Amino acid sequence: IYRLKNETTCTYEVDDTPPFPIDREALDISIEISLLSKLNVVGEVHVTRKQYLDGSIPTGFQRTAIIGVEGEIPLKKKTVRLIQLSLEEDSCREISDVGHVRTYKTDRLGMPLIETVTYPDCLNPEEVREACDYIRFLNRSTGKVRTGIGSGRQDVNVSCRGGTRVEIKGVAHTKWIPELTHNECFRQWALLRIKEVLNKKIPKPSEWRIQHIDLGAYPFNTFKCSYMPLLEARKLNYGMMAINLPNFRGILSHFTQPGRIFADEISDRLKVIACIEKPHMVHSEQLHQDMASDEWSQFIEMFEASEDDAQLVIWGPQEDMETALETIEERCQLAFERVPNETRKSFEDGTTMFERVLPGADRMYPDTDTPPIPLEDAHIESIRKNLPAEVIERYHQLKKWGVPEDTYTYLFKKNFFPLILRIVDELKLDPKIIGTFFGHRLKFVEGHYIPAEEFNYKIIFAMFRFLVREKLDIRLANKMLPVVYEHPKMDFDSVLTSIGFKKVSKEKIRSHIPFLKEKFRDIRQSGNDERERNWIMGELREIAIGNMDLKDLSEMIGSS
């Protein structure tokens, strides 16, 4: 089912009209990002089709074109090679998947999408996150890509020694990546351990088969059952199967991920391949049993099972039972052989679940409806001349300025470097103060205040320009920012009034010091001069902010 909006959908989405030309603006942006990524831009763009059989693209294929090949990005301690950068059409958003019905929203279908592919050069979870962050910041440095939740999605490929490539699809936040990759490696090691155990217990895996009994063929009063989902399944006339897994004792309960075991590997495939909604399965090795031990005993007797066997009971629509049995047998057979190549869905808690079998390279073929697009060298060079500074150069510049390193992620994420550089160059202000203002103060204000729709970050430049022109201390910006953030149309003089600021000369501030020193002598409890200085600083701080540098005030108190 596709939810359509007439304003953004047409017959192109169902391949019922000749393909439109590639959007030239999107093509130029992809060339710009390719050049920033040190990729070799192709001389001619060829559009290909990539098969999409899950329904997320109504035509069954995605048009994609390689723009650049063989590049690299620098990390803190290594360089990561890039395979390619592609310009693609985005797919639909899945909003529900119940039984055999999937529902998609077409609001982002066909939008230009850039995909950067790295070589497997990242050796640990933190390197994977760092590489993803660098690519994200590089894209944002152009100022020409969308930002916000869902605008950037990472497909993280993970493997370990002895394992295989598993793709974690559509990771929404780079902060999830370290835990997801760590847990996926652990899952693969757990599956390799299961493989080792099974091959020791069962010398001829090719002869191994599951055993099953159709419980629907038995009158319900011939066996005990108090488990409510099974009773409900009986009322709905669902199929119900008892399954014996010979020599699988201890396997179903083998830990694979936080809060998940090997039985979940089977259950997830039943949901996706057999389209049976959860709950649909119980097994004999659950930590907290849903069925009593005597209820399991009757199934063991039916199969004449040994102590080394494990049992499952599954239920669902009658027409899905055959597929369900095939799915269980296939997954158990794979446990003898290898870690399966899969695409997996990620969750915020760091775990993943089966989404589909990993497709091969033969899913791509040429799109004969779209002619090749030649890229002139002169056009590529014209884009190269206007490239922004590289992210790594910006990183080194911030370090040189002495801006705290805990601000870098926020500054790169928001692409504030060009604005900081403009303030520093045009207004001749201290880059450390300005960088810290953006990375600490602005971040705090964004997290605690609600902005007006009219707020634009360029207003911050105007605010600092006002302070410089009025010869006010720039630290006054810390108090002004919350008001400007919520009321960007308010003139800066009114902002100063709203925060209670009054312009006071240095001499007027100095005149308060003798009186305050005399007052401190009456209340002091020790002869520590530093305490006197701190107390007077506290008394004069409010009127000094904006009128003079607090360091100058401290020296003034010490010399008076």
C-alpha cells in the first residue's frame, strides 16, 4: 500500500512515463562532494538500475549513477579509502509492516540521494563512527545538503574473523554505530561458536532434519495447554505446529546479543519471510517459561525426543505454516555452515534483527532509457575553484585557535565554521572566544529555549558587529543570545534594555572599589587578599559585563 500526495507524486514513480533528466543541481552537488572526497570524477555519467524487491520503490528498481571513484578521507590516526560516490533516487518510507501488507509513504520517493562507499579499512567501532562523522561533516560543509533526523542514514557493513559481511541498514544516528558494530561482531562470534558446537554434536549435518507435528490435527483436549496465545490461535483456526530440533539442546538459549538469543534468529525470520506476526513462537529453553514443564513433556513424548533435543511450538495463519517450517529448517541448517549474509534492521538499544537476505552484485543492470551524460573538464574545474575548506583543515584550525575539543562535533554538525571565520576575520575578535561561544553557549541556548521561526544564525554575526561598533565587551553576547534567539526581530538596544544592561564607564566602576574594600574589612573572617578580590569581583560583575573585560577589572581591584 502506498500513501500518495498529488503534489509530490506522478506517473514517473510507477515507471509509466519516460524518465526525466537528472537534476543538474543535484549532479553538481555530487561532483562537489566527490572532489572534496578526493574521488576521481568520471568523464561520463551512466545511469543503472538497482533492483528493489521489498516494495520500497514501486517500479521495482532504483536509478543510480556513479559520479566518482577511488578517493580517501583523513581520520585522526589513519586514512580511509573510498570506493565510490553515487547519485541515487531515494525510496519510500516504510510506516507499517503487518502480515503480508506493507504500507509506504511516498513523501521522499525520487529525491536525490548521495551514497559514499568506503573500503573495509575501519578496524574497530570507534573508527567506523569517526569515518561516518567525517563523511557527514564533509557533506554539510558544502551547505547544500539537508540536515535533521532521517536526512543522513548509514548502512554499516560489519564482519569479524571467520564471519561474513552483514549490513546494518539505515542507521539514523552515528552515535549508535559503536554499540551496533560491537554487538554485531559479538553476534557473529556467538554464531561461530554455535557452528562449532553443532558440528561436534552432529557429524553429518546434511542428514539433519527437523521433526514436526501438526497440532491442528489433534483434538485440543488430547493435550494440556494453558498458554493463552495458543488458545487464541485455536479460536482463530490458525495452524499450530510442534517442532523437534534433534541435538539442539542449549542452542536455542545461546546468547547472541543483549537481551537476545539464537531462538530470536528463528523468530525474526518467521516474522519477515513467513509474514507471521509476533507472538508466534515458544520454545523449551526460555528463561521464563510460558508453558508448564508437564506441557512440554507431552510434546517430548509425541516426538520420542532425547534429552539433547530442543522443542518449538509455532502458530499462525494456515497458509503460512509451510513457509514457516521451511524457514526454521533453513535457519537451523545455516547454523551448521556459517554466519548468514544478511541485511539487518538497527534499534536504538544497539541490537539488530533480520530484515532480508543480502543481495548480490547482479541486482544492477544498465538503464537503457537514460542516455549517458558527458562531464566536461572545464565544468568540473569550475566547481573545484569554489570548494569549501576541507573538514580536516577546519579541525586543525580550531585546534590552533585553542577552541575546546568538546565543541567540534557540534560546530561541524551545524557547519558553523564559515560563520565563525567571518566573525573572526571581519570583526577581528578572539577566535577562541567566538568558537567557544558557538560550541558551548549557543548549544546550551538551543537545548533550553524555543526559537522563533524568523531566527537565522546570521543574526549572531550582526549581534557581534553591534557590540564591536558600540565598543561593548563581547562577553555581553552570552546574556543577549537567549533573548535574540526567542525574539530575533527585536533591535539590539531593546535587547540590552530587556536584560537590564546599562552603559557605565570604567572610572565609574573603579569608584566603587574603595567603598567595597572598606565594607569587606568589616565582614572579613581571614586576612586572605584573594578572598577580598573574589568578593569585590562578585559585587561588580553584573555592572562590569559588557562595559569592560573582567580580567581588567580583576587587575583594577588588585592595584587599588
